[in-house]
Amino acid sequence: MTDNTMASISSMPLCLFPSAHWLAMAQDTVHINPNETYLKQSFRNRYDILGVNGKLSLTVPVEGQKGIKTAFKDIRIAGTSWRKQHISTLRSSYGRAAYFEHYFDKLEACLEKPHPFLLDLNMHALEWVKICGLPLQVNIVDEPWEYCEGDNTYLWEPSQLWPALPSYPQVFSDRHPFISGLSAIDIVMNKGPRTSEYLTHLSNNASV
């Protein structure tokens, strides 16, 4: 799954404000195992948005694991200064988006809430994504986790190549061509209640 195919996967790592690819693959129900070994430099603690100068990555700092494999559920968020930066950047990036006024207040509340663990923040972020009517159900599978061949753990790294998505109007489209694969924040802010329809179309088309 590297260039032109997007299949359905029901068991997924819990990414932060996940991309359209993640949501389309999750479909109506996604199974999350909080015991999954945390993978550094992945979309578990970062997300991509569109800023005035193009694609921009925002990262939530976490406490170091000191070389020890750590379960995702035990990863703690480090510091608080990142919250103000994320909120400010999101406000300047999406202030002109069609649905900014509808959804930004709850997005801000999600980021401002002092979640101690990354798992809690990511769950809250996924609930925010569903604000536009996305019928996604989350099933927490609290059982031992072990990597096995064919696992999709390593799909959610920035270096992963994904098929291009159908375009939709984006903020700053007068300056940049359509940028695919951004955080769900980009879709929700620009398409609002039509987000679910867009993702359903992706889910029903294995190749896009």
C-alpha cells in the first residue's frame, strides 16, 4: 500500500487528528489497541495542516522513553506551551475556512484540555473529528499487542506514500495547488457536514 491502493483496515494505531486516508480505511468502526508499542516520529503525536506557506506539521511533545519500548497508553504529554502555539497556528491557517466558525471553538477546547496522556488527547481529537456527523465508532481492544507481518503500524509515518485524494477547495488555494493527505482538520474546516460524504466515497473506492 504505497502508491495507488487504499484498502480497508479495521485495526488502526490511534493517530492525532488523523488524515482522510486513516478515516477512509477505518470506515464505520475502528479497533484501537492502547497496548501497541509507541512509535516515535509518527502521526501518533503530530498532524499536518495547510498554512500560508504550504504544508505545516504540528507536533505534541511527549516525555522520553529512554530507549525503552513503551505502550501507547503510557505515553505522557510533555509541557504545555505547545497548546498556545497549535491554537494560534490553526486560527491563522483556517480563520478564512468555510466552517471555521462552526467547529473551531470545540477544536480549541480539545487542545486546551490538560490531558496527561497522549491516548486521552488523541481520543478527544477523534471525537472532535466526528463533530461533522462522521459515523465512526471506536472499539478499545485492551489486550496484549505484538507486531506481526502485515501489521499496518508503520503506515503512519511521514515517509509513507499515499495515493492522491480527490481535490476540494482549501484555504490558500489561490497560492498553492491542492495538497493531499492533510489532517482531518483540513477537511472538516473546508467541507463541514460534507466530510462524511467525501470519506464514504474514498472508502467505496479502493483505488483513488
